[in-house]
Amino acid sequence: MFHKRVLVTGAGGFIGHHLTSYLVDKGCWVRGVDQKRPEYSGTDAHEFFVMDLRDPTNCIAATEGVDEIYHLAADMGGIGFISSQHATIARNNTLLNIGMLEAARAVGAKRFLYSSSACVYPHHLQTSPDVVPLREEDAWPAQPEEGYGLEKLFAEKLCEYYMEDFGIPVRVVRFHNVYGPLGTYDGGREKAPAAISRKIAMIDDGDEIEIWGDGEQTRSFMYVDDCIEGIYRIMGSDDNKPFNLGTDQLVTINELVDAIAAIAGKRVIKRHNLSQPQGVRGRNSDNNRLRNVLGWEPETSLRQGLSSTYLWIEQQVKAKVPVIEPALAK
Ligand SMILES: NC(=O)c1ccc[n+]([C@@H]2O[C@H](COP(=O)([O-])OP(=O)(O)OC[C@H]3O[C@@H](n4cnc5c(N)ncnc54)[C@H](O)[C@@H]3O)[C@@H](O)[C@H]2O)c1
């Protein structure tokens, strides 16, 4: 009945949750694993284990009986979180990556996909807002983001070593800023599109919001549906070298704010806070490898993707604000 049995780690998180639904739709039997269940909706997984994958025995239990592993679990967040938690992030992710690769070896997994990040790229190539798009081979010689980026780069190498020494077929995907509905939008781990959407959803027309940095730092942003489609295509491809997965449409954070404000139909005053972290000055994805190997690349426009993201976050924000009845408000 099912053509494949797959494991999605991080299935309680943003991308893993969407990926689970996509794989179920594709006719796979899916086991989701995470230390928490999805926050904003139920899971479509056929089986869901709540467990801590830093424990190697849990990694073995999670991988038993599956053909393919999509390994997305990671301790991660936006720039505020990853620049203040180097030790915790590096420790937690190193433990769960080693545990998952060892488990993949123990059960003889037919394929293992590792979710890496654009944070592996060297700082010195990202010092200007009009950055040259980053090619996959630019990751070495290395000078990655402290903590999170370094740990991702190490895990990429570990995947390569496991493939060379133990024959585990691996796929490595470097995501560039994924956004969309059902992603974390508050609490300190949210990323720029979600944080800005939340701030705009909470203000009245003409009010101000805080922007980290001068807002002239640049990034490219990929809608989650494209991310899922790309993951699936990369898993199915014959190419085992790392892939960028992102758009190559560069925007400044100020432009991102303007785009979301237009969707919200609000005038927004930007108050720039230069003492908050802004990450690298500019980062963009070179999609040549994606185009050449897959004949495909992300296609959702920023406007389209931000509209559904903003509307979902606005709904969440409104649902959280207690409505005070006029009679009780005195
Ligand atoms: N969202 C992005 O823009 C982006 C960019 C680059 C890379 N990535 C990578 O993509 C993957 C998925 O990211 P996401 O945006 O869905 O993040 P997310 O935080 O929503 O999901 C990660 C999930 O991993 C789980 N997890 C963490 N530690 C665990 C542990 N010890 N045991 C079990 N589960 C654990 C978390 O509970 C969470 O649900 C991660 O590996 C992340 O590093 C994401």
C-alpha cells in the first residue's frame, strides 16, 4: 500500500511538519519524531514519537524499520537566538546528528537527508549588502557563523564521511531563510519574516516597530512549499554533493518590512536598533546547481508567500489578544 517507509526528524517543527504532510500525500508511510508535537495543528504522520534525539538509543528506536530518513531536527532559531547560544546549539546539534547518522548506519538506511544551512558560508564573502550569490563550493575554506554554522558544516562533513566509509547514501541541503504559515512567530526563536509580520500585526496603522540593525542588510527568502518540493526532489536525485535551496531574489530587511506593511494595509514607522544583532551584511543563494541538476528552482513570489504568512500570523496574534467586552472594560 505504501511505496516507502520514511522517518522525518523535527516533525514537530516548522519545515518537518509541512514535509510530513507532503510525504503522506505522496503515498509514503511516515514516522514523525520530535521532542515536542507540532504547536499549531495536528500531525499527518502515521506514527509520532515524542523523544529526545540527543540520546542515541532514541535515535535507534526512531530509525527502526524505515527506508529513508529526512533529518531536520535541530536546536535553532533566528539571529538573536543563534548568536547568543553557541555552546548549547553546538552541543545539542552535534549530539543529535552523530546519533542519527550512527542509527542510519545501524539500520542500513537506504538514504539520509541532512538539513544544513546558508550559515555554513564564510563571513568574508558576506560583508556587503549587494553580496555575490554564494555557490556551494564557496563553503570551503571555511569561516562559518559561530556555533550554529560551524556545527552544520561539521555535520555536512560527517555525512560525507559516513557515505565514504560506511556506504550510507546522503543528501545535504543548505536552506536559505525559509518562511511560511505554521512557523514559530514569537518567543525568541522566530526569524525575520515571522517577527516582522507579528510586529506589524500587533500595531495600529501609523505606529512604529523596531527593526534590528539599519535594515539595509540583505537576504533571500524561500516560501515553505518550495522548500518542501526542493527537499523531495533533492532526496530523489542521484547527486550527493551539497545543494543550496533558496531563492536568489535579494531584498533588504527594510524592503521586507515595506512588503509586509503593504500586505497588512498599514503605514509603519521603522525604528532601527543598531545594538541588536543583524547577522552577516548580505547573503544570497546561487541557484545554478539547483537549476542544472534538478531543472527546477523555487517559484513562489515573495509577495504571494508573504501574504499567506502574514495572514496566518495576524490570525494567531488576534486569537491571542483577549477581547474585552465594552461593559467589562470600565
Ligand atoms: N527555517 C529556516 O529558515 C532554516 C534555515 C536553514 C536551516 N534550517 C534547518 O532546517 C531544519 C528545520 O528547521 P525549522 O525551521 O523547521 O526549525 P524548527 O525549530 O521549527 O524545527 C526543528 C525541530 O527540531 C526539534 N528538536 C530540536 N532538538 C531536538 C532533540 N534533541 N530531539 C528531538 N527533536 C529536537 C525541535 O523541537 C523542533 O520542532 C533544521 O535543521 C534547521 O537548522 C532551517
